[in-house]
Amino acid sequence: MFVLILDDAPLNNLLLAEVIRDLPDCTVRDFTVPSDALAFVRENAERIGVAISDFEMPGMNGVEFIRAARMIPGFAHVPIVMVTSLDQRSLRREALAAGATDFLAKPFDAVEIRARVSNLLALNQARLDQIDRAAWLDREVKAATALIAAREREIVMMLMKAAEHRDNETGNHVARVAGLVTAIGHGLGLPEEQVEQLSLASTMHDVGKISVPDSILLKPGPLTAEERHEMQHHAERGKRILEGSSSSLMQLAAEIAATHHERWDGSGYPLGLSGEAIPLSGRIVAIADVFDALTSERPYKKAWSEAEALNHIRANAGSHFDPVCVDAFLNAQAGQG
């Protein structure tokens, strides 16, 4: 750690340097010209433990030096000692206002100098250690957060693989729905982190279908009323599969699974929620899910054209779908076109 000494009298620099030169981990750099000292600070701000400056110097006095040094990045909290006589009270107040940390009185006392410099070096080192520890903790928290996020994604992928064993189209469908959810989220101006969570959680919206019998799930024709009722249970079952986790992602996925078949006018299922009583996540996924279902070929129907599907979404704004979410969806689709 450097100790910077600034005094236009070389003899004073020599005396101070000799007193503190043998302090542990201490390297002295002395200057007689303030501009040279400032240049050294700019190059070594984070390696300087203490700076000691005289007041009376030609061109730039000690207070002006302190003000200039405090403006240098990385030097705002480095201890600076001003050398003054005991009766210079007004100067001391001015130096404190400029950023001085401590004072040394003339004539020099070797014991006092060593004690003060040693204490200030220790104080500065403690500050640097605290910064290093805070940086280390920040890195550890980010690493742990990234690991949790990776594990959550792994769980999602495993759930989706399980669903794909029932329906080969599931993997493609959830990927497309996730992309549409991202577009709607951006259109609504949601924060990027929220959009990413919504997109990932949306891939589990139909996880409850793993409980639906193949005879219903893969039926090539229209469902009977009884079969439709059984199919509708997938929303509630999906919620039960996903709920109870402490993970915010899984909680969001459970919310989506439970509400993506609710309708803005209250005619949906399983709870018949309406308007803003339906969570925003469910309202967003409802549009993405229906649009992709309409434009995809299924065992029981042919794919609609994109124009037909867009007209359906537009026509059902305010009945099936949240009008604000529909506007965000349509604007996103128009932007892609």
C-alpha cells in the first residue's frame, strides 16, 4: 500500500518518509509538486492507503490539492492528512470541508506520525476488505441465483418431456405459446424479468393434460359433453401438480395452469372468473394458447389461416379475451408482419 507525501520542501518529505518507511506493507512515494502528486493519484488511486499533504505550496495549496484529489475516481474515501500548525483553526475547518481526514502538527513528532499513519492505513485496509467481501457476497448470491434458475428450467424441461410422451405436438405448441407470451408481455411494457418468467412458466400451462385419457386427448373427432367435462379438469389438475412450491416460477406456472381457460366475460372454467379477477398471467396465456391452437392442425381439426385466427382474437376481445392484452398481441403480430 502506498503512502503519498506532498511537501514543496524536500527535507520535510525526507523526514516524514524516514519515520514511516518501515511500517508493514507500506511504500512511500513523495512529491514536491502538487500536479505530479495528482498524476500519481490518478494512476494509483486504489493502491494508496494514506496521503499526507502540507498546506503552503506554490501554485496549489494543500486544501486545493485535497479538493482535486477527492474528485479522482477511487480516491473519495482514502484518508488524507493535512500538515498544519496547532493555531490554524480556520485552515483546519477549510481542510475538513474539502475532505481532510486528520491533521499532523508542526513540528513533527515521530511517535505521533507513526501511530496516526498506521491507524489510517489499517482503517483504509478495513474499508477495502469490506468492499472485497461485499463483492464476494454479491458474486456468491448471483451464482446461487443462477443455479436455482437453471434447476427450475431443468424441472420445467422434465415436466414437458413427460407431457410429450402423451402428445407429440405438445413440445412444439408450448414453445410457440412461450414466444407469443413474450411478444404480448413486451407489448404491455412489462419488465424484462417478468416477461422471461411468464414465458417460461407458460410452457407448463397444459401440464394437467397428463391426467387426461388418451381416448379423449387424442380423439380425432369432436368430444362428447362428458369427454369435454373430463378435459376441462386439466386446468385444476395442472394447478394441483404445480402448486405448493416455494419457487416463484412454479407458483406462477400453477396460476397460469389454473386460469388460462378463464374468459373475460366470466364464461370460462374452472372458476368462472371475469375481468381483472383473472390474473394477468392467465389473460396473456389465454390469447397465446388459443391463437396457436387455431393455427395448428389437430386430430380433430385443420389449421386456420393466420388471418382467420387474428380475426377471431380481435372479434372476441371483451368477451373471451382481455381487450388490453388483445391490443398488445395484435400490435406485436402487426410488427412482425
